[in-house]
Amino acid sequence: MGKGTTITQPTLSAVVITFNEEKNISRCINSLQAVCDEIIIVDSFSSDNTIVLARELPKVKAHQTPWKGYSETKNFANALASGKFILSVDADEELSAELQEAIARALPTLGDNETCEVNRLTNYCGRWIRHSGWYPEYKTRLFPKEGSQWHGSLHEELVRSTPRASRRLAGHLLHYSYPTVQSHLNKIDRYASLAVKKDTDAGKRYDLLTHGILKPFFVFVRKYFLQAGFLDGYYGFVIAVNSAYERFLRYAKYRELRR
């Protein structure tokens, strides 16, 4: 390398989709400031102060659009980013200090077709959950803008137009998804509805023995015993019960839909 030659670091755009996230959005954005060149917020017309709080913070470019579903809304947001690489973060997530440092170190060395996985650690009612099948939870969240698309209506998945190389980053993506047990139940209700719609659209049928009884039972056994949910204390038990309930709720919603 010749004297005076400089290495230009690729630009990084954070992308966050929001709806009624006034309790989380400032924490999320503040954790992105040190590593991102711009922060794209796409809000689906929140009825609270989400968009107002977001616009008060540096580097933020805030937009609003009607809700299009998880994948389509994220793809719309990605198209607004000007960075070569995108860091996709949910509004109830925060980069740990170690993850911030790992992103800063990795960015100058990322290849044009390379993605990065981060390890998400979830906070449930004030307790960090390190078992129950919730941890470790690696998610692809840093990727090239070019050739990347989110697919799927329930658990969206990043799809690349060409084969990709991947690396895992140190640190945690801190996930504050469940401040109360009721917030978990509310999410279960939404996800069960989406899962049933996806299955019925695909022609899948549910029956009482398999989907209403056996699957909920085995989900509880897997979460609490096989995945060591008992080590997460009381909330490990709550997670196991709620996970089993979500499976039963799919069956109940399927029956309602069929009627």
C-alpha cells in the first residue's frame, strides 16, 4: 500500500421498522449511533410518540407507510437505505457495547457477499433467558444491501441472490420483547393467527389428537426439560406453558376458521 493511501470504510445503514414503540425506540436508536452512518426508521403510523422521539435523534431518517407485512415492510425500508451494508434491528432490540465494537471491527473487512450473524439474548419480565430454547439464538442481521430480500409472512428469512459467506460477531443483541407476561400472551395470539393462515393457505389440516393435545404437551416437555427451561426459574416455567398454549391456540383458531 502506497504512502498516503487510505482505506474507505463501507457505509452502514441501520434499518428499523416500528409501530407504537415509544418505550423502546430511543434506547434502540442510541445503541446504533456509534456504528451506523444513517438510521432508517419506517413507521406504520404509530398512534403514540414513536415517530416524534425517533426524529429528535441524530442520523435518523424517518418515514411512514401503511403496514405491508413483516417482510414487505422491511424490504421497503431496506430500499430507502443508502449504505452498502444494512444492519437490521427491531425496535425492542439494543446493541450491547461488545457487539458495537465487533461491528466496528468487522465492517472494514466485510466482503461484498458476506453476512454477519448476531447472538440475540432476550429479557423476559426483567430476567435474561439463557435456556428454554431461546439462547443462543443466532440471527443474520448485517448484510449487503445489494441482492438481499426478506421472505416469509411469519418468521421472515433473509434470502441472498448469490451464495454467501457468513461470520458470527461477538456480543449480544439485547432483546426487550416481553416486559410482562401479558405482552407475551398478546404476541402469542398474533403469531398463532399468522401461523394458522399460513398453514391453511398451504392446505394443511389440523386434528385434535395431534395438534390440540400431543403437540402442546411435547412443546412443554421440550422447552422445560430438554431445553433446560427449569434453569431459567419461574419464568422458564411460564415460557414453557405459554409455548404449549400457543400450539393449542393454533388448533383452536384453525377450528374457528374452518367453521
